[in-house]
Amino acid sequence: MATVRSDPSACQGYANCVAGAEDYFDIDDDGIVVLLKTDVPDSDLTRVEEAARSCPVSALWLDK
């Protein structure tokens, strides 16, 4: 199992992550990423990893 992490200070609210995995990521009223879940089972790993990689400011990553 992997863990998804974020750097809220780097987030600029593009919401690419939300488009790729809306069950793991959201954007709050200030335009900052919110992690809805942090534990990523193997069955979701590829999808969540791609969503994290889609962040243009690298505010998301996975610890495996």
C-alpha cells in the first residue's frame, strides 16, 4: 500500500488531481488541495499516481 502526500503551500488550485481521482483529492474554498484519503491500495495505485503526476506544480507525490 502506498501513501499519497501533498504540499499545500505549493498547490495553485489547478485541480488536475481532482479530475483524475476525485475520490482522493478535492480543492477547498481557498483553491488548495485537500486529501480525502491518504492510503492508496494497489487497486487504485496507477490511477492515483497518474493524478498526482498531473499536478503542474508537483504538489503531490506517493510514498511507496
